Amino acid sequence: METVKINNNIKLNYISMTKLKTTSVGVYIHRPLNRTDASYNALLPMVLKSASRLYPSREAIAEHLDNLYGATMGSATMKIGEDHIIYFDAETISDKYTPNGEKLLSELLKLLMSVIFDPKSENGGFDVTITEQEKKNALDKIDAVINDKRQYASLRCQAETARGTNFEIMRFGDKETLSEITAKSLYDYYKSIINSSVIDIYVCGDADLKEAEKTVREYIKDIEFSDASVTRTEIITREVENINEVTERMDVTQGKLAMGYITNIKPGDSDSYAQTVFNSVFGAGAHSKLFNNVREKLSLAYYASSQLEKQKGMIIVNAGIEFENFEKARDEVMAQLEEIKNGNISEHEFESSINAILNTLSSYYDDQRALAAFYLSQSVAGTNVSLEDYIENIKEVTVEDVVAVAKKLQLDTVYFLNGQKGE
């Protein structure tokens, strides 16, 4: 990856990938995750992508993308630890394959720069109609999360495990704050952050880096920026004295069990790679202990898996269960962790876990967005490990390393979404 410093706030990162005939661009605006701004951050990219001064309507933007041989552009928010990222994602065919030598990357970058730095405004605010439409869409996204009970239970468990920290805040914001945002208040917020945020631009494909740099520099040359930094996330370090037990009741036909573990391992630690392998052995795949024991052998769950939130030092177990199987499923999850702590990991489980991780990492070489996301997460964590080195470090993990990771885990939270009425 080549990196060009545009100014103290903006970096242009180029990842050469010549095997594909497309070029993708990701623009990532880093903001600290907090309750005050989360809803604004969630709504802002949706409004920005809808119109700019250069392309003043959705239709104008769509027409321009069509003229770039069917290029695409989208926007959303993500959170990596407590870094709340407003991002824009676009893709077009590589300049090397255009019929008439068109510079599609430059045109795509101009579009992105226009929606980000030169949005459509009126009467001291954003377009009112667009803002209200996107507010409804943002509210619908929150409802969609609540209606997806599997996702909802997992997010609730994450929030409970990260209680007292900003990581408990949902990346979509909250309905109350969103409802109160106006076209003017959102525009005021936009003006307050756009030149005081760290912005990473990733270009991935077979492209001309100097041409991309020239386009970006030309667009931002008259904007004054104030220095900013990316929020660094601290892992949870509390000592668990009593397990945080949370039961929530909704009208559901299937119970949702989620268990939050504190790993006590932060990105960059020597055992962070073993932590990734541990998660695979524990619950990340059809080869894992949770899948084969809790789900398959004992039929205690419709699904059972684990996910690693390495930026915050958490592992979340998720299972869909019959209400009456709550205690059995919870105890079996804990029993499977004990199996790993005791070194009871078969050769098949270990090798399958390593291979699953390596296959995923190797697939990034064929996926521009995934490759950019990998390097972005490394940057946010401050680890900055290359994909090649990451793969080699995974290969060096041993069973003993996985056991050592398992012994560090502490069960912090047990969350149960129950459909049965309480007594």
C-alpha cells in the first residue's frame, strides 16, 4: 500500500490490485463515538450522497454514475471500536479498460469530493425534502435492527458488556435524537466537523495514484482544516465479581441467548493472533465447538456462534434457543470454553480453524473493499500490520497459544431475550 499525505487531516492510500478490472474508492471520515453526535453521524452520509452543488439531485447523481459506465456509490456509518466512521463507497471500471481512454477514477473522485465537501444547501441548511426523507430511512434502519431479533440480542449483549463506555452506543443513533434533527441543525453539524476530522481515502485497483492525488488536492485546496486525530479505543479491563444477568421480554417465538466475554487482550498484543484462532475454534464456523456441540450434538440451539470485537476486547456468543433450554444452553457454552481451557482441541478443530481464517484472509486479494477494510481496521487500531504478515502470524499460532487465550476470558454478561411472560 502506498500512502500520500494530502494535508494533516487527509491521507490518500493506494492499494494496487491488477487482477480485477474495477477500481473502488472508499472515503472514511473519523468521528468519536458519543451519544450527542451518533444520530447526526448516522444521518449525515445519507443526506450528503443524495445531492451536491455540482449534482443537485438523486437523479443527477444517478445519471452521472450511469455515464461512468454504470459506476456505483453508496454511504453509511460503521464503528470500529469507539471510532464512528462516516463512509462513502464507490466503484467503476478501471481507466485501463475504458473504450475511449476516459479517466473514470478522476470523475468518480470528483463526484465523491463534491458530495462530501460541496453539498447542496439552501437557506442555511440542507435540502429540507431530502433531509426528511433520509430521516425516515434512518428511523427505519433502527426499526429493522429491533425487528431482527438475532442482531438485536447480539447488539444488546455488546452494549451490556461494554456498559459505561461509548461502545455501548448504537452506530445508527437513537430515534429520539434523529426525530429532532432538522435540515439546518444537520448542516450546522456538518460544517462543524468536515474540516476538523481525520479523513482516509482508499483507492484499490489498477489506477494512477498521481492522477487521484491531483484530483483530491484540486478539490480541497481552498478549504482550511484544523488538526484532528482518530479516537483510540481502550479494551474493557474490569474484574468480573458478579455476572451481569439481563433478561428482556418481547413477543418472540424463539429465545435469544447472548453471552459477553472479556478477553483482556488488545490489538497489537502478542496473543492477539491466537485470540483470532481461539474465536474460530470456539464458535466462528461449522467446524467450531459451539456449532458441533451446542447445536448439532445436543440440539440445544438453532444456531450457536461467537464473534470477536477485538477493538474492545470482547467475544460475544449468540444462540437461538427454545425458552426452556436457557440454562442448559448457557451451561453448555461455558462447558465448551472449559474444554478449550483444558486443552481438549482436536487436530481437526484446530486445523479447520486455521484454514478457515487463512481462506478468509486470502480472499481479500480478490475483494477490493475487503482489502481496504482490513487496512482501515489496522490503521484505526494503530497496529498497521500488512496482510502478508498477518497471514504468517496466524500460521504460527499453536494449540497451546489458544489454550492460553481461553484462560484469560472472563464471562461478564448473560443476556436472554425471552418471549414468555414473567411471573
